[in-house]
Amino acid sequence: MAFPFLGLFIIFLSVAAYYRKRATAQQKKVTEDFWSREDQANQIRRKDISNLPYITIPLEKFPIGISDDEELTDYENDLKNLASRKILNLSHQSNTDLKLAYGPANLPVLSEYDQNYTTLLRNLVAYADCLIKNGFEAEAVPVLEFGISIDSDIRANYTLLAELYREQGNAAKIQELIDKAASLDSMMRSAILEQLHTIQNS
């Protein structure tokens, strides 16, 4: 009776060894492909980046100066400061992708522009939230809508705006937010959609 068991055990070991070897080979290829792309990317000459889709902050649409509240003023100053910088959404491109497209010499400045984008998204939500807390609900709407228009994937950007639309009785706008969220290429997509549907049905 031991021999059939031994045979099955040997077969199991053989199959396990095969899949382990295949996984190792696949990982080796992934690593080799990565370093091949990296080597290629590092050879690219600096390219012109002046015509990239830079983001402009529409300060004229925001309620700048609506209140003397110190916190609001701080957020407004932060946005004014960001408005003087270059901003790019490069969140879906790796460093290797950026070097291949624009040359490694441009990577530091492109990383800075992308960080400005991340900072902008956070500041927009914080500013809008502060406006709402100070009783300026209607004035917060264009701030949050701008965040949506530049592909924010911050959950609060969607939920705060959806709640304002609900208070206005604007069901169509909530559906537009849901449609926009459904098109996001982000890990936050499902969580955002879940909360939007909750707001829509409340």
C-alpha cells in the first residue's frame, strides 16, 4: 500500500517543481524586461515638455476673500501659491514611462509637477470642507467640481459634492458624479461608488 502513496508523492513533487521552475522563469523574464526598459529609458535625450497638458487653477471661480476666517485664508493662500507653479497629472505613468517619453533629465521636474497635482487635490478638498463648515455651501461647489474635472480620486471630493447636490435636490448631478467615478482608474473607485450610491439612495 505504501507504493501507490509513494508514487503519488513523487508526482506531487514533480508537479510542484515544474510550477516553481516556471514561476522562477517568469519572474526572471519580468525582471529582465524591467531592466531592459530602464536601460533604454536612461538613453533617451531630454525632450520638450512645454506643451504638456498643464493644469491651471481657476482662482476667479473660487470665493477667494469671502471671509476673514484664518483657516480659510490659509487655504486660499496655499491655492494662490500652487497657481503660480506648474501642475501635471502623471499618476498613471511610472518613472520609467516618464523617462522613455521625455528623457531622464526631465524626471526631477516632472516629479515635482506631479507632486503639485497631488497637493492641489488635497488642498481643494480641505478648502471646500472649510467653506462648508463656515456656511458657504454653494461657494464650495465650484471648488469641488474643479477637483472632479481634473480627475481627483479623493473620496471626500466626490462625497462632499454629492451631499451638496442632494441638498440642492439635484439628482442628475449626483448621477453624473457616479458616471465619472465609474470611469476612474483608481483603487478608490469601488469605495467612491459605494458611498455615492448610498448618498443617491438616501
